[in-house]
Amino acid sequence: MPQAPDTFAIQPGLRVLVTAGASGIGRAISELLIVHGARVHICDVSDTFLEDFRAAHPQAGATTADVSSEADVEHLFADLKAALGGLDALINNAGIAGPTGGVEQIAPAEWRHTLDVCLTGQFLCAHHAVPLIRAAGGGAIINLSSAAGRFGYAFRTPYSAAKWGVIGFTQSLAKELGPANIRVNAILPGIVEGPRMEGVIEARAKQTGVGYAEMEKTYLERISLRRMVTTGDVASTVAFLLSAAGRNISGQSLGVDGNVESL
């Protein structure tokens, strides 16, 4: 009896760009795709993280780039084209937590910087990626949003506004690019284990005058499964969307969050 094809397999040699791919969620995505045979190119703003990534994965490409900088993104795509010759998938992962504070306390420069990295950076990368993915005959774009992209998030307004923007960007691109066989989806992680979330909880605890443990408990009580997710959980969802099993999924906002009920 012939063996059934593995619909969850990633096409060997799939050319993928992962932004902010040298640490955290991006690192988990990059490494999982490499294990499954993809040809991966990453960017990051941290030379330290990039050096570590290059040492671990010398076969992958890596560029120092800030996605909010037009010049950096142009340089990134020049490197990518030289390394991969084209592109099949873009993973728009880069983002920052942004400030914690009331709207009257947040500096306009902090607001602009958060939107520049979390939202405009996704546009800039898509702007350069789409012609390459079209030339490949189609492919996928996966944008990282957040549970904050479906709930209002008091005292984190720049971040939440940017992540809501990612949802609109995703759904608009899915309609625009579908006829070119390009699928566009958003992943909405919730509370992800790691240093970034620890910093967010610490800042919120300080802002409200409670201890870290109490604030962490408050966050977990708002999740149906009462636990944080891992970077690996997010990476697995990316791999699924890039596989044949995800070939008809587009325009969707997929929560990987244990069902966050509120923020």
C-alpha cells in the first residue's frame, strides 16, 4: 500500500525570511523551519544575538537590520536576494513591547517608535517581499500580532494600537494578494514565556503598585488554560501554515494563547 503524503511537511528548500529571527519567538521559528528543511534568512537588531545564531546555523543567512528603517530593509532584501535568489514566505515577527503608562504619560516619540517597529516594519518588509513571492508563483506571509490585537489593553496603548493595525493589514493583504496565490495570516500569541513578558509584567506591577507575583497571577487568571504559551507553540503554528495542510487558510487571525479572555 503506497504511503500517504505528509500534508504537514514543509516543502524542502522553501525560502523563508524571519524578521527578528535571532532570539525569542523568531529564533524558535527559524530553528524549527531549518530542522524541517527550509532555507532561512533572518534579520535582527542585536549583533550579539546574530553572532550566536550564525555560530549555531552557519548555513542560514543573517543580516543586521531594524525593520523600521527603510534603508535597513532595502539592505536586508539585497542580502536575501544574493543568498536565496528569491523568496517563498515572509514571517513578519519583529516587534517591541513599547512603553507602559497612561496616555498622558506616554511620549509621542515612544508612540511613533512602537508603531514604526510593530506595524510600519511589517509594511516595509511586505513591500519588498511581495514582488519576490509573486515571482515564485505564490507563497505565504505570516504577520505576528498579539492577543492585544483583539482586546483593548489599558496602559499599553501604542502596542495594542499597532497590533490591531496588524490585523487590518493582514486581512487587507489577504484580499489583495489572494489572486496571486499568496496566503496572508496573522498569529496572535498571548502571554509568551520569556524575558520580554517578564519585563512587561514587571513594568505593569510597578505601574500599579503591586508585586511581580501578584501581577503574574492576575495575567494567568485571564487565560482559560491558566498557563503561558511557549515560543515553540508559536513556531509550530507557523510551520503548519507553511505546510500543505495550511494551503487554504488565508485572511485569518489565529490565537495561540490558551484562550486569553481579557487583558
